Amino acid sequence: MKPLPLSGQVTAVAGLPDEHDRVVLRLRAITERRGDVGIHDAALVQNMDDAAAAQAAGFQTACLIGNGVDLGNIFPQYIKLPGQFAYLGDGDIIGLHPHSRKLRVLYRRASSHNAFLVTERCNHYCLMCSQPPRDIDDGWILDEIAEALPLIDPTTRTIGFTGGEPLLEWRRFIALLDMTRTLLPDTSVHVLTNGRGFASPEVVSAWAAISHPQLCAGIPIYSAVDHVHDYVVQARDAFDETVLGILRLKDKGQRVEIRVVLHRITAPRLVETCTWIARNLPFVDHVALMGLENTGFALANQDLLWIDPIEYQQDLALGVSILSSAGLNVSVYNLPLCLLDRKIWTYAVQSISDWKNAYLPICDDCAVRDRCAGFFSTGRMRESRGLQAVAVHDGTAAVT
Ligand code: SF4
């Protein structure tokens, strides 16, 4: 199981700006162009006929994926990508640092799982963080996203912003969200944040002023007990500020999703956590109860965190029932159907991003594979003892 490569290096680059600049390019199929070629557009070419057609269509930059022709004679500006990026297609967007040749895929038009990493910095240090924070100056990422946003297909249904903590530089980030609302008014926007920034009325007011009806903040609460939450995120007073932030967001009519990641520390307290959410935060818009991605810090801390999901199967079913009975919109993310109590199958979502979603050989014979979340291909997978293919009996799927 290998995730789709979203970063790497170009094998050749020519004619692009000097070593200190970064470049954002949108890849375009030549056949679909009708005089709308911009300076960020790079024609996808495979041979000299393509190159000639791209030049005639007005492209200044060409992109060749894999081995092929020498583009230098036709295009002074070109890049070559290794064959592992052959999945890229028309409308996809990449960020490039020509000097180092480093490449990152920023947006895939055909995907419904596009998320921009806003920063690697964070004021939490969560035990199971899949993107371990780094204290670096990466403000250039916000500039790169601002360059990419106008290139995104406006029919894109949803995009996400994640980190690190996106609200650390909240003024710049909110300006970016403002831009997103203007450029992509019909696109749902989901921001993963630890929510502490919203303890500030100034931040909440700026967020509300974006006035995006489909803007949602996904905020984790790992326990109903303040010091347990603070321990999981490795930050004192985090629980109090996070809850205050949620209350302030809802006071301003903003959309909020609560996220609970399940592991050895949080899962045994899940019923208590769900009861607390149902009693104290029944007005949030969505609660996601989530299986653990065993990568990053989760991998480093796996002796502390790993729990076989089959062990919390009944508590998860009860937690879902508590939230749903209180009128909350609840979903189960990242967990295979065969590890869930049948009663909560309707709450299970195929939530794992397409670029890192995988299945096991056992799944080939499973009747519910097409609606099962499957597994993360990142990090190191831990297999549950409860995994088993589901068979169909009398027209209904049943665990064999
Ligand atoms: S066996 Fe079926 S239910 Fe279990 S993980 Fe595979 S596809 Fe999902």
C-alpha cells in the first residue's frame, strides 16, 4: 500500500524564474484550450506534435511527464516530471521551487479531497499528530496558496485548509479565506484548526465577516476532562480556550465540526466525551468520531496510543447513539465497516483522502468494499483482529 506521491522533484527545468522564486503552474491539456492560456498555464505535452500545437495555442511553458522529447528547441520554458506523476491531468496545479527542483502537487481537479497545508507551525504538539509541527518560517506557503486560488476550477465542490495551525497568522489566513469566498463562492471550505484562536473575539469577528455560508471550522475535542485533552495536545489551558472558541463561533452563527480522534487515551472515555458534547455543545453542526492515522507522532507513540478498534466497537456505537439521540449530526470516519457495530454502519463515511486510501487483499471478496472507508496507506498500518470480509446473505450484507 503506497500513497499517491504529492511531492517530489522535477527531473529538468528551464527558463523559469531565478533561484529565489517559487512558481505556481496549472497543467493544461492542449486540446481543451480556447484562447484562455495564462502565464501560469503549462501545456501537457508528450511529443513534438503536442509541443508545436501548444506553441500555436499560445503556451509559454510546457510540461512533460516521463521520458520524452527535447522540448528546449520549441519551449525556452519547460519542466519535466518523473513518471510517478503521470496521474496529473488538465486543471491540476503544482508549486515549484526551480532552484531546488522541489515540486508539490497543490490541487487535483478530479479529486474531492483537495486540502492546502497552510503552515507547518503549531501551538499544539499532539501525541498523534500526522503532520508533526516544525518551527520554521514558512509564510511563503500563504503566498503560494494565494497564487493558486485563482487557478482552481470554480466548480470544485470542496476544499480544505490544514496545518499546523492555520490561525497562527490569522490576519493573513483570513484574507486568504476572503479571497476563497470571492473566487470560489460555490465551494465548501473546511478548515482544520485547534480552535484556540477563536477564544479571541477579534479573530471570531474577522472569521464571521468572511460571510461564507459553507465555511466550517473542524475543531478537535479529545475528552470531556480538561487535563486529558490538554495532555493529548500537549498544551496547557488548551481545553478551556478551545471550548471558549467554539462557543464564540456559534454565538456568531458560524459552522463548527467537533473532531474526536480515537486511540488508547481517548477511546475508553468516548461515552463520557459524547455525553458531554451532547449536553454542553448540542448546537455544533457536526461531530466526527475518527479512527487514528498511524503515521507521524502516532507512529512514534504507538505503544501509548494503539488500540484495536474492535475493543471500542461497543463504546463507539453507544457514543454515536448518544449524539444522534441528542439531535446531533454525527459521522464515523476512517474506520472499516467490518470493525463497526452494524447499527452504526449508516454513520460511517468514506473519509480517507483518495491519495492515501487503500484496501487489503481480504477486501477483494467483501460485499461492502465499495462503501467501506478502508485504510490509510501512510505510515505503518496496524491490523485489527476483527477484520473480516462481509458476505451477502439473502440480499443483505452480513459479516461471515
Ligand atoms: S473486509 Fe470489507 S469491511 Fe473489512 S476493511 Fe475490507 S472492505 Fe472494509
